Amino acid sequence: MATTRDARGNLCLGGVRLQTLADDPAIGTPTYVYDLSAIALEARELRESFEGAPHLVAFAVKANSAGPVVRVLAREGCGADVVSGSELALALACGISPDHVVYSGVAKTDDELDRAIFAGPRGIGAVQVESVEEIPRVDARAASAGRVARVAVRVNPGVDLAELGTHAYIATGHDEAKFGVALDDMSLALSALRAARHTELVGLGMHVGSQLTSITPYVDASRTLFRLTAEVRAEQGKRLAFVDTGGGFGIDYGEGACVRPGDFVRAVRALQRAAGLDDLALHVDPGRSLVAANGVLLARVVQSKVSRFQKGAAPLQWLLIDAGMNDLLRPALYRARHRVVPLGPDAGPPSNWRVVGPVCESSDDFGIHMLPDSPPAAIAILDAGAYGYTMASSYNGRALPAEVFIEGGRVVDRRARGSVESWILERTSGDSRATKRS
Ligand SMILES: Cc1ncc(COP(=O)(O)O)c(C=O)c1O
């Protein structure tokens, strides 16, 4: 949680009073607000935890693809972990060197592979293959481009799902997950790579899951990855450049203190040294931990509602807000809980409010929160800087939210909210009946 309260009790992010943004007719609600200075600081702190050892912090663009966010991380020396051709193009457009881009994904299309292979003078830093079958496909695309593609193998270390301690939908490094090459298939992958004359194996990587709040599963999986990497080096004499332990560093969504990203790095660096792999660059691919706490979603309370029940059950108080699952999907998708707080000073005695959005789905529900009994006019949903806007949709015909970027205590950039008119245009253009009518 990066928000603070000023002397009058108003909620602020990066030194800017959030009520002022919500009240500004050019901004309004629902709006995401991000603190770029705090994001830069987070990246700097993580990079310092490598203590000068060769490394790459490849920001997982899927967490937040806003240009100002990716640009500020590029300025801090971060690379990018991308999962689509569009994210790849965006990372390059934001100033990240192709050498510092790693591309994961189980079903990269030929067009997407071509984008990766043609980027810069040597293609991107690594196309991270996720199956044995992908290797000849990458080889064929590289051959037709007359290039040699740098390739890493994403290993699925087969961590026990329960040990990961995270929601099943964001656990990726277990036997049932579609991601990565299973440990038992690694010898097949290495044979396929030997036959693939237009690829060069430059690294081994993994990403076991997201929102990890304990170091243990990450360290256990890294041990497996390092053992495998040492074996590949010994058997193949391959000149590997890096080993990539992935992202997944959790943040504190309000449940209590959380392990810092630097703690994960320090723990795996010790293992890396013990495995004799100190000469390889260590890559990590964090998304959430760099941005989540440094973003909030502002919403206005449209109205309240009380459901009174017969048979003496306590009435239910609903707070109906103008942001919904179309703006912030995490609660509906993973039952994620975000703290909800008033923008103004805490006023009067608190009571339990069930905060829900306008979308016509029961899962459009941000949970029960203690808020002033006399409902606030506007609220902030905290820790919304990751997997917020990037998962937003126009479901129910709702406009995509606005975005505001703060740096050095002032607003430096913003993106306007979508409009009803642009939604209608988008949904009806190319529709001959609508064209005839207009
Ligand atoms: C391949 C890959 N790398 C990195 C990440 C970033 O994870 P996180 O945001 O938890 O750090 C993800 C997220 O799921 C991912 O799929």
C-alpha cells in the first residue's frame, strides 16, 4: 500500500490528493492512478539486491502495459518479459533493447515468432520455448529469416501445487499446468535443439507462479532449475548466458507483511553460487511486485442499498460503485481481495459495506469492507497497479477506465476514459445495417 493521508485525512498517492483527481471533470472515475517515482524506486531496490552481479530484471509487461510505466522501468535499466507479439512491440517502442526482451508463451504464432526473430540486429534476447514441439517451429522461422534465434527453454519444475500457496489460476510450475517443458521431456528438448541449426540455446528458465508469499517454493524450484542447468552445461558444453528464475514475488494486499523481492533474489543467488553457475547472468521477471502497490483504482459511489430479510437475519448494506469487474477483474477471476478505503477523511462510526460494481454478474463483487456508516462519496481500491487495466474490458458496454500518472509529486501524463460513442462506433463499424441507417 503506497497511499498516505495528508494532514486533513485525504488519501494521497505520490503526494497528489486523489479526491482532486476524482473531482476533476477531465479525469473523474473510474480511474487508475499510478506513482511512477515509487515504481522506479521499487525497480532500483530490486536491482541493488544483485550487488553488482550480472543480472536482468525483465518486467512482466502483462502486469501493466501503460507506456509511462514501461518507459520509466526501461530508464531504470529493466528489460521486458513479454507474452505476445503486441507486448513485444510495445516494449521495443518504450525503449527497451531487443537484447533485454524475453518472450514466453505456449502458443506463439508464426507472425509473433517473426517479430521476435527480426527485432534488432540479432533478434530478441531469448524466445523462451515452452514445448519440444515449438523448437522446430522457431528453427524454421529463423531459417527463413536467414538468422539464428536465441532460445531459452522454460522448464516446468513440477512443484507441488499446494506448496506454491497461491491461487490455482496463477500457479504455473506444477505438473498439471500447460506451461513449460516437463522435466522428463528435457532430453527430448535438448535433442530437438541440437537438430535446430538456426537456434542457439542461451539459457534455461522457469516461472512457477504468481503472488508467492513464501520464498520456499521459489527456492526449491530454483534448486531444480540450477541442477538441470549445470547438467546441460556439463553434458552439452553449451555456452549458456543466463538462468532465469522467473517472477512471482508476492505483495501485501492487506493480509500482513510479505517477503520483499530482494529476499527472493538473495536466496537464489546463494544457490546459484553453490551450483557453480555464478558466471551466468541471473534473470528475474517480476510484474506485480514492481507496480501493484503503486497504483489505485478510484471509483465513485453511485448509491447505497439495504437488503432487509425476513426471519430476523441482519440487513445487508451494499455500496454500489461505478467501477466493476470490467475495470478490475482480479476479485471475480481469482477471488482476490483488495482493500477499499474512502478518498476523504474517515468520518463517523464504521459499518460493514459490501462493495459491488455495476456489471450484470454476481461475481462483480469487491467484498465486505469497514467503511463509514454514512457512505463516502468516492473510494479507492488499493494495490491495483498490476493486472488491473491490462485485464480491463468493455463488458456490458462499459468504457475502459482512465489512467493518470504521477511523478515527483505531480501529474505528468494521463489517458482519457473510453466513451459510449467510441464503444458504439467500435461495435457497429463494418456493420452494413448500421451504416445504411446512419
Ligand atoms: C512467464 C511469466 N513471467 C513473469 C510473470 C510475472 O509474474 P508476477 O507478476 O507475479 O511477478 C508472469 C505472470 O504470470 C508470467 O506468466
